[in-house]
Amino acid sequence: MGLSAAKNKRNYALLGILLIAFFVYLSSFTNAYTHLDDQVQVVHNPNIKQLNINQLIDIFKSTSVGMYQPISTLFYAFTFALFGLNPTAFHLLSFLFHCINILLVYSIFKKLNFKDFSAFFAAAIFALHPMQVESVAWVSAFSNLCFTAFFLMAFLQYLQFFESKNKYTYISCFILFTLACFAKSAAIVFPVLLIATDWFFFQNRTWKSIIQKIPLLLVSLIFGLITLNSRESAGHLSDLSISFDLIDRFFLICHSILFYPIKFIFPYQLSAFYAYPEISEGLLPITYYLSPLLLIAFAFVCWKYKIHQVIQFGVLFYLIGIALVLQLIPVGNQITTDRYIYLPMLGLLIILGFFLNKVQDKKVKILLLLVPLAFAFLSFERSKIWQNDETIWLDVLSKNPKVAQAHNNLGSYYMQAGKAQKALNHFNIAIREKPYYADAFSNRGSLYAQLEKSDEAMRDFNQALKLRPHADAYFNRANELVKAKDLNSAIADYTASIKLAKSADVYTNRAFAYAQIGKIELATKDLETAIKLDPTYGQAYFLFGMILNTQGQKQAACIKLKKAMTLNHTKAKQAWEQICI
């Protein structure tokens, strides 16, 4: 076969993988935004609503849900500028980056001298594995796709640099790595991966190899410190000592190391939420105690039989990629999550590729292709789970009915859908399963407030703030205090909420409270801040217009009310007709 024909064959094969991936994820393009961070990262994120110099500076100065990811936020901003809040546009953005990553995986395998079949097979598994669905079908997981793209491009440049020793390829590697860190700080493991590549894949075990990585290690250190600070400030660093001692945590880590390879081989019972195990009579489930024994057995086999350097490299690639999410530093409220395998899957694919390189029989190769096709079907079905909050959390509960977070989030969905009794049932179960769950108390309080059960609402808000002072609970309690005409107490709670998390709706509501007690200057100042935070928040313009009208500033009031009308505020048109015509 000529070079041109071989190249065409490769291109058609890659195109085939991308087309299958397209049909797998096609149904997810119409999925709604979820309340799993989509509201914060996209829908109500003021940083993506404008594209100007000041906004760009704000993007690079701010964090989102406890993560420093300005490049990812910038892609959100570009998408919003072109398509507004159309969720399909954001889903297509995620799929586009997934396609880029598929091609990069193939290129890396070829650069590492894997045979064509192994490279195609690895790219197909990466493209179609059901564990990848969470990263692709969930809008808020875009940073995972974004940093991986820059990470893999940087890795390709390093492989080129290792061959050519051209300083410009090292510089481009450095730049791409830095961009990966700006996309998501999980990229900070990159220099450690390069050292592993030198020492175990290329067998270049020299001190020069490590010294060469010092500039990259310094970048990792800087972004690592930024991440720790942003996570701590957002309250995302979990205190596992409440439930698990150091010995328990050792077993949790061992379990997590094994969890991903097992799910990679047998992708069954996948879930959007994997809860921490329950302690029964002071003990974890038996599988957690078996985990270190299995790891020790694997390590012994590797040592005893001196496994091939490619397998060693694959194991290290996986471990380095997964290291930051093994709860060495506890983050979040899940023990594991599917999206964490997105990049580390390459390590498992490298191990797989080593064995695939030995396959010569064409019939065997054809049979092996059934694996990615089977994964494609599973991923197609899995992507339907991400249709909306209800489908996500019902699926979680079908796997584990005792997950308090799932009941809480499903309760929130039903509350917003006007299904009060269903919502109350799920909030009650969440609190029963997790009596110290502040968010569930806060949400149940909001439901009671909707049902005009003020005493029950205040009791739940107070309990939520006793368990964990957080912005939403202060905001919700303040709203209830406004109803009770206790405006000074409400203002104090709004202020406490703002100190923890600034948002347009909190400033707007505090402005209303200030206006009610005659502090017009403070009210207008808050409304200006609200509009700056979110220029699309119609309620701020409406309230501003109404306050200006009471101050005899009719012309200015009409401008604000007209702006509120353009933002589809429900009461703005009637107010504008009464005041301005």
C-alpha cells in the first residue's frame, strides 16, 4: 500500500471514530443546563456576559466554584457572545474539544511508536468509553476537556523536543502547559509526567532530565498554591476527619486507585455521584480492606517479573494523572467521579496498547472492534441520563437510594418545578440520611417559605447556618426576614451572604431592604453593583427604575424600566406604561 493510500485509510478511520462519537452524543446536544454547577459557571456567571478588557481582567482574577480556570471561562464567554445562553452551543463546545482530544490521543500513540491498530483502538476507546460521558455531556465539566487538550498538545511538543532538542519546541511545550494550567489546575502534574516519560518510557534516567523540568515545576507550584487557596476560600476542602480517621483514609485512597481501572474494564453501575462509604460498627465495607492487598499483589508481580517499560510507563501515567483526586487532599463530597478518569485513561490505554501491538491475526482485530462499538452503545444510553436534573438524580438513586445529596438535588428540582410535596419528601429523606447536611436544611427552608410556613422556614435556615454558615442560607433567611418586616436583620444577613459570595440577586434584594428603610443612596449603590455583576439581571433594572421614580427622576427611571423590558422582566412593561407614557 502506498503512503498516500495508507494516509487516506488512517484519515477515514479517524473520521469514522469521530462520526460514531457524534451520533453517540447527538442526543446530549439538546440537554438542559443542570444545577450541578451549570447555573454558577454559565447561566448566572457575570464574567461570561461581556467581552471587554475589564471583563477579561476580572476573568483572570476570579475563580468559579472554587476553581481557578480563566481559559475555560474565556471559552464560555466566547460561546455566550456568539450564541447567548443556548445550551446546545455549550454542549457543542464540549464535543468539539472531545474531538480534538481524540485526535491528540491518536497522534500521541503514533508518536510513542504504537502500531496503527493500537493507536486507532486507543483513540476509539477514549472517544466512546461510557466513563467519558460525564466530561462530554455535562456543560460544567468543560474545563476537564479544555485543560486536557492543552495538556496533550504540550505532551506532543515534549515528545518532539525529546527527538529534536529544538529549544523552540520546548518553549511551545512550556506555553501550552501554562495554558493548560490556566484552563484547570489539574494540569500541574505535567512535569512529573514528563520525568516519568524520560525515566520509564525512554529510559533516560539522568539528573539533567529533572533539571530540565524546573521551569515547568515552578509553574506547577504557583498554580498549586492558587488552587489550594481558591478551594479553601470556597469551602471545597473537605474535613474527612469528621467521619474517617487516617487509617480509614488510607483504605479510601487504595479503593479509589482500583476503582477507575475496574470501571474502565467493566463499566457497570456508573453514576453521577459516588458517595463515601458508610461506617458500620467502626468498620468500612470489606472491599475497602481488600484494596491495598490487591495493590500489593500487583506491585509484587511487577517487581517479580520485571514488567516491560511500556507497562511501567502506562501505570505511572495513570497514577500521576489520578493523584490529585485520590483524596490525599480531600476535595468535594464524592469519593470518586467518572470525569476524573478522562485524562488518566491514557495510562490504561497505553497498557492496553502494549498488548494490542502483539496482535497479528486480522480476525482477532475485527472481533476486538466489537469492544468500542459496545462502549458506543453504552455511552449513547448513558448520555440520556444527563438530560436534566431529574434524570441525573433518579439514576443516582437507582444505584444507591441512600445518597443524601441526590435526594437534596432532586428536591431542589421538584421545588422549582412546583411539585412541593415531592420536593418535601426528598428534602426530608436527605436530612434523615445526613442530619448534618446544611444545604438540605436551607433548601427545605426555602420550600417552607414558598408554602408560607414562616416558622418552619426560619427554623431550617437557623439550623443550616448553625451547621455551616454559607451564602445561600444567609440569603434565604434574609428574604424571610424581609417578609416579616425585620429589615435591619435582613440587611445584616444579606451582608453576611455578600461576604461569602457576591451575586447580583443578593445585592438587588439588599437594595430593596435599604429602600424600605429610606436609605436610598445605599440602595442605588447596591443596584449599580448588581448590574455590574450581571448586566442581564432584569430585576435590578426594574427595582432601580421604581426607586428613581419615587425620587422624582422620571426620565432616568424610564431608561432603567425600558432596559428591564428588553430583558423580559415580567412587571417592567406595565410599570413603564404607567410611568413613562
